[in-house]
Amino acid sequence: MDTPQSSTGSVKDRAQQALQDTRDKAEEGIDQATRAIKPAVERLTSMASDASSAITDRATKLYDSRGELVANTRQQIREKPMAALAIAAAAGFLLRQIFKSRSRRD
């Protein structure tokens, strides 16, 4: 005949076994998910690295072209100072008109 203590022990043992089985299944599921996701993560990492390299290269080219633009602008100003002065005055006038009309609307 089962005593209340032996019955409780049996329930406790079954509960612990069920808990261990659940842990084992969860670990298996996590391992499977990790194996399934790993190739995608590696591809995304590679793509991010490639994108980073491309952005760095493009930024370097833009920085270099900025230097060329400044050099070309300086050369044009030296060659045609009156035209440069007229362009600067026209740009200043246009900017003044733009800001003046915006301040009226506010």
C-alpha cells in the first residue's frame, strides 16, 4: 500500500523528470534554431561589412572630390575675379530675398 509520503515522493520524481524533459527539449530547440539562423547571420554580417566598406570608399571619394572642387573654384576666381564677384553678389541678393520673404510669412 502506498503511504502519503511515498505517493508524494513519486509525484515529485515525476514532476522533476517532466521538468528535466522539458529543459532537454528546450535546449534541443534552441540548438536547432541556432543552427538554422547561423548562416543567415553570417550572410548579414558579410553584407554589412561590404556595405561599410562601400560607404567608406564613397566617403573618401567625396572628400577627395570636395578638395578638387575647392581647388577648381579658387582657380576660376583667380582667372575671372570680376565674374566671381558678380556671382557672389547675385547669390547674396537671392539669399536676402529668400530670407526676407520667409520672415514676412512667419
